[in-house]
Amino acid sequence: MREPASAPINAFDVARAVREARRGSQSAFADLHRRFVPLVHGILIGRFRPALADELTQDCFALAFGRLAQLKEDHKFGPWIATIARRMPAAALGEVATDDLPEHASTDASPEDRAEAERILRALASLPEAYRETLALRLVEGLGGAEIAALTGLTPDSVRVNLHRGMAKLRAVLGLDRAEGLELRHE
């Protein structure tokens, strides 16, 4: 779901885009979507099967744009939409988060690769939220630590700690030692 990289996120640009989006600017809506879609998708992929995460990502943006007037601090759009994503209801859609994980993988992937991706996503979904989200943003969305910090409002140190501790927990759940690599891509 990773979109092409855009300019680094800065609070001034985000606040400007939010103000313009409130006035109905489609390009401002598109800019906010492009900048924050990896954040929203990264949060949702840790909770739902990939196809549903894709759908809920769009639903989350529709909901956020409909509630844009409720955002009190325009520059905090990232943390605000992250909260909306965390509250996206699976039950309303008749879905179960971790029991119904992937049915979606690259059609080019071998059955073994798809099975491994499913195993990793299930393990990721079992982690505490802070680690799950940060790791999904890193491993699935391909974001770097600075990008994760900018999108979420976390400090770079908090991101670094979450990635380090989360990766250790993920390796433990998967039964990997530190020397074994871990690669996860969502296509």
C-alpha cells in the first residue's frame, strides 16, 4: 500500500492542507491522503486481513474527512487519524481481526511465501498495539524511523525503542533468533 515518497511531513504543511481541505479543496484532501495512507494502513494491517485493511483504510479517510471540523489542532492530523484508524470497528463488518487474517497475497508469490506471510502477519497481530503498529509501519509499509515519528507524533527515540522491543517480541513469537532475518512485504 506504500505510495511514492512525498516531501517530509512538517506541521505547517499539514495544518495548511487541513485548512484547505475544510474549505473543500480536493487537492488538499488528496495531499493528506497521500501523506497519511501508510500510517492508517499500517495500523489496520496489524489488526485485519490485508484485503479488509485496504478497504478500511479508505473508510477511515472518508470518516476523517467527514469529521474534519472536529480536529482542534490542524497540525496534529496524523495522530488524530491514527486514533480514528485504531477505533475502526471490525465487528460492524462481521469480521474478526486475527482469526481471519490473510487471504490476500501477491499472486506472484509461491504458496510457501504466502504461508510465511500469513504466519508473520498473525504473529504481528498478537503483539501489543504500540509494537504492532510501529513494526507494521516499518516492515509492511517500508517507512523509516523518522517517517514513523513524523506521521505518528511519537518521538524518534520512542519509535526506536518500539521497533527494537517489538522486533525482539516478534522474533520470539516466530521462534527466530537474532541472527535470522525477517522480511515482510504487503503487495
